[in-house]
Amino acid sequence: MTDNFDDEFRQIVASQLADLDEESIDDLDIELPPPVAPPPAPTVTYELTAPRSWSPGPEPDDFVPPPPLPPAKRPSVIAWGGISSIVAGVILLGGVLLGWLAGSWATPVGFIVLCGGILVLFTRLPKDRDAGPDNGAKV
């Protein structure tokens, strides 16, 4: 099929351009604009005025590390309950995905237990943040 289209295209082009030859193209009065010369390349000169005559002084060593944080508190019983319910929800939903548990009861129970554990942990987050005496990072 494509050979027929290619042949037809060649015939169309040949019929349209058959009366053109180099002499007829030369007879056309077309004025071309004069060529524009490219702009000169910018010249940059560098002068070495003097060698480096100074060296940086010693950097001030005024960094004082902050005091270490107090030891972390152990999670409360409620926090452990939230963590364990998240783990239980993941195990139930994983058992459904692997085909070990029936999806009719394990899917809703696993979803509810997982969401409950997440909710318990989110409600235990502190309400206000202690910014401390400093004003944040310094550059």
C-alpha cells in the first residue's frame, strides 16, 4: 500500500515541478537581503595587579555544644496499647492479603484496630511545642 502512495506522491511532485529548470529559476527577480556580518567577539582582558598579600585569620572557636537531652521516658501503658493495636491491625490485614484469614471478619476488624491505634497515638501527642530559649537556627 505504501508503495502506491509513494509512487503517487512522486508523480505529483514531478508534474508540478516539470516545467521548472535552472534557467527558469534564474529568471526570477528575487532580491535577497545583503548578508549581515556577525558582531565582533567581545574581548576580555585580565590584569594581574598583585599577588595575594593577605591570609585569612583563624576562625573563632566559640561553639559551645548544647547540654545533652534528658533520658527519654518509657512509653505509658496507653502508648503501648496504641502501638500493639497498630501491629495487630497490620497482622490482620496482612493475613487477609496472604489468604490466611477470612476477609469477611478480619478486614473490618483489622481496619478498625489499625485506625484505633493510630488515633490513640495521635491524641497522645503534645498540644503545645516548647520552643525553648533560643530563636531557632542561626546562619
